[in-house]
Amino acid sequence: MSVLADLIDLLLPQHCAGCGQHPVLLCDACARPLRAAARPAGQAPAGLPPPWTVAAYEGPLRTILAAYKERGRAALAVPLGEALATAVHAALPSGPDPPPVVVWVPSGRRAVRRRGHDPLRGAVDVAVRRLRADGVPVTALDALRQRGRVADQAGLSAKERAANLKGAVEVRADVAGRRLVLVDDVVTTGASLAEAARALRAAGGEVTAAAAIAATPRHRPW
């Protein structure tokens, strides 16, 4: 997030990012879905563990995420990151294995420049701090990047999204032999998570869990 956006968020009075009706970052009603218990989002795409989420991507949450990603509401990284921490914690496999590493689906470079920040990375930073404070020894790794331009996913079918993202992600860090938790902000068809998981497995990583803040309500399995 840019310094200017941080200053604006600090100095100017703003209203609830969800409903716009109360002089707080998030009113209780709009924050409530982000405080829910985590649950599986549904059937996962092939090769991906079922993602865990805390909320449905609908109503005020759509507005909240847009305010954070596109309109400079930097402080929203905290409630969104804490919701992501809840989902990651629920997704973690049990057992005495080495602590897992959180890897996030990468944003396009153009989108990061336009927004002035990488929204998902900001939420991941908050989530990892929260989990470590709660005694969960996870770490974060900036392991993925987009190879080049990817068309806007809005309006695409599940098959079109998968085709659009095929080969779009590459690994930029050593993940061989590591247990990975793959995260995104919103699960729609699962295409972004599936492509990221493909790249990580090809580089020798083991994707043991997946998590997101929210999932689009769907009436059929992925």
C-alpha cells in the first residue's frame, strides 16, 4: 500500500467499507461474516485439496474486498487477514510434520502497479502474524509469479478460466520437498488455485492444504 493511501486512511474520517453507514472501518454487521468459523468451500478441482473459507463472496463482503483492493482502504488488511488466518488454521493437516509454508496466488504486475499494493500479500502478512501469535509456526514464502498477461477472469466460465490461466504461473523460489498451504482471496471456480498448485507440484512442492477468505456461492460442484 502506498504511503499516501495509508495517510488518507489514517487522517480522513471514513465510513464502514461494507455498508457505508457507520463511522468505523467495519460495522459489526459487515464484519460478522469475517469472524465466522471456517468451512470447506466445496469439491476441489482435480489435484487440489478442498479449500477452506470463512464467508460467502456476496453482499457487503464484495464491497469490502473491492474497497481494500481497489480503493486504498489499507486498514482492511487486518480483518481480512485475520479471516484468512482462520481459514488457513482450519485447512492445516494435523500431525508432527514440519511446519507448513503459506504461498499465495500471485497478482499480475500491472494490477499491483495500478493498485499501488499487492492486496493478497498484505492479507497473508496479517494472517501469518496472527497464526504465529497463536502458536501456529507457519511461515510465508513469495514463491509464485505470473508469466505474462492474463485476461480478466470476470464473466468467464470454469472451462474458460482454466484455459486462460493454463501455464500462466511460474515458481520463483525453492519449494522442493516443502509442505505448502496455498491461499487466495476468493475462490470462484478454483482455476487460479489449480494453476498455482500445478506450478508448485512441478517444482517439487507438496500442496497439502488450500484456503481463502471467501468463496462464491455455487449451486453445483467445481
